[in-house]
Amino acid sequence: MRPTTKDLAKAAGVSLATVDRVLNGRPGVRKTTVEAVNEAIERIGFERNLSAANLARGRSYRLEFLLPKQGDQFLDTLLDRVDEAQSAFAAEATFVRCRRAVDTDPHQIAAMLGRITREDTDGVALMAPDSPQVRDAMLRLHERGVKVTALVSGHSGELPIDFVGVDNAAAGATAGRLVGQFCGGRTGKILVVSDTMMTRDSVERRHGFDSVITADYPGLTALPTLETYGDPDRACRIVGTAFRNHDDIVAAYVLSSEARLSLEAIRNERDLSSLVTLAHERTQYTQAMLMTRALDAVIAQNPGHLVRSAIRVLRARCDNREPLASQETIRVEILLKENLGQTTDDPPD
Amino acid sequence: MRPTTKDLAKAAGVSLATVDRVLNGRPGVRKTTVEAVNEAIERIGFERNLSAANLARGRSYRLEFLLPKQGDQFLDTLLDRVDEAQSAFAAEATFVRCRRAVDTDPHQIAAMLGRITREDTDGVALMAPDSPQVRDAMLRLHERGVKVTALVSGHSGELPIDFVGVDNAAAGATAGRLVGQFCGGRTGKILVVSDTMMTRDSVERRHGFDSVITADYPGLTALPTLETYGDPDRACRIVGTAFRNHDDIVAAYVLSSEARLSLEAIRNERDLSSLVTLAHERTQYTQAMLMTRALDAVIAQNPGHLVRSAIRVLRARCDNREPLASQETIRVEILLKENLGQTTDDPPD
DNA sequence: TGCTAACTGAGGCACGTACCTCATAGCAAC
DNA sequence: GTTGCTATGAGGTACGTGCCTCAGTTAGCA
């Protein structure tokens, strides 16, 4: 049988009350006594029974995901995973809500953050552009005692705020390496397209991508990033112009999480299988494109893991614990046709 | 507040005792009453409080990992992860032990399995060669009421036994695709090396690899698998012979989880950076080789996830639940220098 | 020496579920 | 009407921890 607090009390030669004070960091215990209890913990190998603790505490965590409204497929999967988490974590007294910003306007998002209070929310996971207004609102929210973490895309500056997502510079570098290798010695230009460069993830990916290409593939040149702003007409126009200006485009890299718009614009101009093409995030669309080999590879992050990780980080913060860094690192995944797996939805944690 | 069993009893118009009988599938309840309770569960959205249930039940799971003794690095990481799991799952009344077969001999392993009883073990995760003796012993163990799952490498035949590991055919196919793409149109032979082809994972990887190479890269030919049997001298000898017999080797693929032996044998003959090289599993060695780009890519499976997944599957079986298939799929990971991450040890779940 | 403040012990209730016993109601067969 | 059976209710204890109160002890200080 595992030792209980009772055993611990006996072993440390103190009462249950004192054990309780030490275990829960409550005041009113002499230093020497604290040490005696800690020594006894080591000695008899005491481990808190989490089930009992949770039960007794009756504590609950009210968490909120705040996501952009734009309807790309990656976001849809993310929403599905939040839904899943909702029921999965309910058994652990963790209640997850999800709201989508009505607007991508930073002021709007900042205003939404401003309306959140400790009364109804313990923690917030936010996916939003990197702007001063948003940063400011996050900071104020944090000061009001609501725990905050950035999701998928980080924020500049020294914020006392966690980040749950991939290392986007590494993701970009990975894309760079794959494009470089897949081009196999060919020389020419690389088309780089994104919805917007307003988010930090896009900027970081671009940097990572460039660093590999310029260092190791002198025959390849990455063109300046084209921004579609989510507008199909604009996408076709600027992509068309790029192809007219450069007749030696050998590869295309779509930075942003919404690949479809950009890729379809490119497909208007060229047969995708004649180019080396890379995109981000596993969606119905990118999976289908991988299967037909119109896409050569996809750089992805696991949405389910993102969501669960954000929840774990926020819960840890609510308990004033440090989140386990190693546990919460999100991997940069590389997907080919061959390792997609059977399922449409994202695999495990 | 979440509804409790008491609320459920009231809602269903029955007593707590009956609710308990229904929830735990105990006999002595009329069909119509069972239905009434189930209806009430739906209606009021009752969810069992796991913490309370575990506490009250005081149930524990005694699980055992049985791993081969040979000391390759992948196995070492796996052992580390089992150690980690040991403490991580202790909070959930799950006690994990780990033994290493004293011998790789199937009879020996079968004998070890034969000695396991329900008295001290609820479930076993086994990593062993695919042999009739082992299969038989697994089956008998299963019949004795001990839950069994195969780890990393599966077993042929229709066993009533779970498998936790990657789809090795897909892993091989992924390797094939990468080798093909990285060769970038070059023609020649591919060296394929393994410790042994006695394990099912090696055989499946080879099949997957061949299927992609023959289908999509007619200029490349994969040579017959060289088996080192873990013997450095033998490795050097057979690899040397291969290079003497074929002067157009452009790539090398190491099938087995121990890459070092084979790669060093190859390094004796050629500068690794002049070949496209792929190996399996993330180890200190393969990571270092990736960093120097002596290896072009590594196909990996997450050891931490393997261990946790095996534990979850066994626990589910102990409770006569179905494991959540989607949750337990192990991904085929592709590692390049760029997406290794910072940490030496394996990341998250 | 007394006083105060900090520390400690004893005990109890609560959390939600599991599992036990015992009583009783209903029903059917003889 | 007795017996035997099943279905159900009522009530209890237990699990290990959190958190509370209150009384009692000790240490430090004037």
C-alpha cells in the first residue's frame, strides 16, 4: 500500500494538520518542522494521491480559448479539438469554453480581453496578431490575476506569458531544408506566399526559411513574401504578376495556415507537380493535395496537442506550478503522402 | 455544479444503490429500470467523477514491460521513459515495472511469459521477435487473464492482442519517399542494412520501402537487406563486400533501431555526406549525425508516447474498455537537422 | 515574570463513488 | 400460506486529502 498523509504524519512525528500545512504551503510551520516533514516524505516515499486531493479540493478550472474568426480549415480543426477537450477534461474539473473574435482588428480583440474578469475565468489561451494593443490587453489581464497563454503565434517583447506552439523559426527552417533538398540541385526562384505578415508566426517562419536557403542552397533565391490578405482576387493577381516577372520559379512555399487560397492561385498559373511545393498545417485540403502529390510536403503541428498543452499550461499556472517545459514542447511535424496515417483527423497526444 | 450519483438517483426515481448497480453493471436490476437510469444520465448530463471513483475503488493496475536485453540506444530511451512513466502514473494507481529478457532467444522469452500470473501482474507490454513460441506464450498468458500488448514490433497471425507502435510499412514507405526525393534524379543502388530480419518491424519496413522505390523511382534499385546480427566485424565485412560489388551505391537505409553499428561500418567505406543516408529512431547518435548532416533524415517514433500509450491500452483492457484507437496511433515522425528541437530527450505526448 | 505571537495537535466534516448488509416488496410456484 | 426468488431501498463505512476550528504549547521579547 502507498503511504498516506497519516503515515507521513506518523513518520515525521507531527500531526495530520501540520502535514497538511506543509504539503499545501500554508503558513504557520517552523522551518525545522517543514524540513522534518520533507525528509519523511523522501524517506517513506510519500506521494500525494491526486484523486483524493482533487476530490477533496473540489476545485475547478474555467478556461477560455479566444480564436480568430476567419474560417480557415486549420482553425476549424483547432475548434474541433477544443470541443473534444471540453468533454475529455470535464472529468478533471476543467471547463473549457471557446470564443471567436468577431473581428481580426487588434482593438476589438483587446476590448474582448478587457471584458474578461476573474469572476468567470481562470485562464485564457489567445491566438491573435502581434500588436501593441493586444500585448497591452494581455498584460492587464495577467495583472488582474487571469492566467494567459499565447497560442500558435507568439508575441514580441518580454511578456510574463507562456507560449504554446511550435518554434516557428524551426518550422520555417525545416521547410527551407525540404525545399532545398527536393529541388535536388536545380536553380531558380522560390515563390513565398502568406495571408499576412502581421502575425509573428509568419515572420518567424520566413526568417527560418531564408536562413537555410541562403546558407545551403546558393542556386535558389526566395522571392519577397506575397501577402494575399485572404482575398482570392488579390491572390491570383499578385501570384500572376510574380510568375510573369520570373520565369525560373522552381518552388512555392505557403507560409500561412490557410494554404488553399494561395495554392489555388498558383495552380492557376502552373501545374503544381512541376514545382516543389510546401505548405503548413494538416487540413482536409493539404491532405488531399499530399495524396495526389500536388504538394510535396506539409509542415504541421498537432492541433490536439496544442489544445491539450495550452490547457495543461494554464492549469499549472492556476495552481502556481511551473508547467513541465519538456512535456509542452510542440513538435514540428513533417508530413508526406506516406506518413499521413489512415485517419483524417489528428492523431494522439 | 456537476450532477452526482445522488442527483442521478433522484432524477431517475430510484435509489443510490440501484444507480450504483447500473453504473457498475452489477446484476439485479430490471431492464426497464436500467433504461430509466440511462435515460436520466443523458437527460441531466451525468458524468462519473473519476477521481472519486478511483479513490473509492482503491483499484490498482500492475503493469510490466518486457524488453529485449540488447543495449541499443533506442531501447535505453525507452527504458528511461518507462522510468518516467513509473512516477507519473503512480498518482493514478498504476504501477509499472520493467524487466529485460536475459536472452533474445524466443524460448527464453516464452518461458518468462509463462512465469507471469494474475497474482502479481495485470498487464504486460512485450517487445520481442515474431516467433511461434512467443506467440503461443502470449496467447496462453492472455487466456490466464493477463492483458497483453505488443510493443514496437507486432506479431503475425490473428492474435487477440493489441499492438502499440507505428505502422512500420508506412515508416518504410516514408523512408523510401525521402530517399527517392533526396536522390533528386540520380540513378544507382541503395544499400539496405538491418540488425536482423527476424522481427516483424524490419520486414514491414522493408516492404514499405521497396513499394515506393519500385513504383516511383525506376532509376534506383534497393539491394537485398544485409543483416549484421549486431556484430561489428560481420557488419564491416558484409558492407565492405557490398561496396566492392556495386560501384554505384548512392544511398544507404538502415532499417533497424540500432543505427550506429551499420552506419559506422558504412563510414569505413565511404564519406557519409556523399551518400543519401536514412536511419530510424531518435538517439544521441542519430541526433549527432543529423546535426553534422552525416545523416539526411531520421524516421522516428516517440518513445515516451509509446510507453504511455501501452499503459493506457493495458489499463483500458483491464477495465474491459476499448482503447481509444485514434488516441493511441503512434505517428511516423520525420526528423531533420532543423526540426530536432532543443532537447536531447524526447518531447511530449 | 508575564505577554504576545507563532506554532502545533486533535478532531471533524466534506468531496463523490464503491461496495456492503439488511430489510422489504412483489411475484410466482407449489 | 409458505417458500423461494428477484428487484429495490435504506443506510452505512471506506477511500485519502483539503480545510476548518479551537485549544493548547512553545518561543521570543519586554
